Amino acid sequence: MENNDIAWQSELARRARIYEDIEAGDRFEGTMTVLDYTGMTVLMLVLVVGFWLWGA
């Protein structure tokens, strides 16, 4: 049981270091940029108009 506790503490410390590294570098992986939002908007409009024309 004690080995599990030590392993879990090591894992928590590793995760904390990773999050501190991300915060220190002012970079957040997975955040969406203006280009991502623009692409999603264009895709949504193409799909909506496409299905609207298909059903008309």
C-alpha cells in the first residue's frame, strides 16, 4: 500500500511540474485561435446553407 502512495505522490508532483511549465511559458496547448473559430464558423455556414438548399 505504501508503494502506491509513493507512486501517486510522484505522479502528482510530475503533473504539477507540467502545469507550472505551461503557465510559465505563457502557452496553453489546445486553446483555439481566431483561425480556428473562423474555420468553425465557415464550416457551420456551409453545412447550414447546404442542407437548407438540399431540403428546399
